[in-house]
Amino acid sequence: MTKKYAIITNQETKTVDVGLGTDTEFYKSLGMTEMDVEQAYNGAWYIQGYAPQKPEPTPQEQIQSLEAQITARNIRGALLGDQYAIDKITEIENLIANLREKIPVQGGEE
């Protein structure tokens, strides 16, 4: 739990503005009170227990992350016959193929 001087800015989402310094008198003058708060993955502050969790990456985002792991070094190693590089690229390609199966087809077949 983190105690900070804060003021609720949205009653529905429980977002707060927090005072990050040490000037407690100034924060009090703004109507802030000391409360338990937490910072969410997106940098926003919330009353403790209300911060949203980071959503799971979509299959497309996971594919992009995997594609970024196929580096020029991996490709160069595979071309030179390095079995580790070949296995790594094959593993990544298999993961990508499995993720592509989870992506719904857009539109219909003609």
C-alpha cells in the first residue's frame, strides 16, 4: 500500500491526482487528503484496489513481439548452419503459426 496525498478526480473509475512531492500543506490546500493509492500500468493513479490490470496482448501484438525476436543475427546464424539459430527461428515460426489460427478471419469467402 502506498499512502499519498490525493484527490479523487473521477468517482466512477476512482482515478486520483496525487501529490508526489513533500509539500503536504500545499496538497491540503488543494483539498487533497492522505489515502491509499496505486499506480496502474498506464501511469495513472487510482484508489488502492481500483487500478485496471494490463490487458493481455492480442494475437497480433504477440506476433509482432515474436517477429521482433527474429533478428538479423538469428537469420545470419541460420544461413551459416548454426543449429541453435535454426531451432530458434523454427520455434518462433511455429508460435506465430499457432497465434495466426486464433485470429478471426475478416470478411467472408467469396
